[in-house]
Amino acid sequence: MKFLFAKGSWNPDDWMVAKSSRWSYAHGFVQESDHLVNPSGAWSDEELYRDHVTEVYASMLLKRKLEGKCRIASTMSFDHLMAPLIVIAPEMGTSADGLHPEFRRHHEVVLYNEGINVWRYDWIDGKAKWTLAAFLRAPFEAKRKYELAVTVEAYKDTRRMTVECGGRTFGYSDDALQLSYWAGITGCEGRNRFYDFSVEEGLPAHDNASDGEH
């Protein structure tokens, strides 16, 4: 399953705008000729990052949950420093006004100029708490397209996430990962562009016996 985000090439009805509990608003994306971009005004890159990072968050999720081992990928870029991402969300709540699905527990896999961060969000006492669960430090260039890919799978007695981008691969294990989840894209903290989104479903389960203990 692949969505091309060029004008007229995808159906917005397949997606739902998702809200962060951190912000009072819910934004969708702006359609450009061959991509989507988060609403980011006419500000220069420096102005946006300095004064408006809390105003440009936009997120959308596929309307149906994914099940089991899947590889989720999106071609994306950032204009300045950060921060387009893939989001994996096993559960959703509802915004206070009842109009939008709102993130609860989820993971964000974030591309930016100095690497890739995996943020784990927990929902504790009605508030989001986030921790840096994994990271890669490597240079990524502004205004260059990268395919960021995330695979979630069962692994031994836990779950594992594998992240691929720009010829680099890393992974980590986390009991909080689930094998039933919504997936989508988020643009934030700068001007972010998304060109496509794809899901490979029904991938064979990992053969735990093939992994040695090193």
C-alpha cells in the first residue's frame, strides 16, 4: 500500500487529522504540487525556528489500524533543521472539544539535521510524558529527500523497532511497542515536506533462533 502525496494522487478520506495534547489546535497538511507541507506561514526558516515552533505542528494517521509486523516508510525532507517524523500510536483519545483524535501512548521517529530520535510518549495522570528511547547521531542535509522507514515486530519476549534512513540502520527493544497500532506522519518545529507514505504488511515474523547472543 502506497500513497503518493502529489495533488490529486491520494484521498484525504483515507486519513484522519490527529491532535497533540501539548497544543490547543489540530492542523492538517497543506497540499503542494508534489508533496504535503505542514502549515508554516511565510516566515523565513530562522524566524520560524526562533519564534513559531509551537504553531506549526501537523499530524495525520491512516484511518485503519495496522496489525503484526509491518514496514512503514515515508519520503520526507526538512527545509532548515527539523523535524519530520513517522508516528506509531497503539491507542488514541479524543480532544477536549470532541472533534479530533488525540495522541495518548505513542512513539515518534524523528528525522533532523543531527540524526534520528525515537521518542516514547506515555500517558500518565492525564498528561503526556516523553523520554528519548533511542537515537542515532549522524548528519542529515536540509532540503534533501530521505526515505525514513520503521519496522515494528515481536522479538523474543518483547517487541522491537528497526529504523532505516540514508543507508543507516539501528534498532531497539521496548515492551511499550504494540503489534496493533495506527501509523502516520507529523511535521513540526520547522517546515517539513512529505512526498509519499507506504506500508508493507504481512511480513514474516522474526526468527528469534537466528539471533546469537553477542
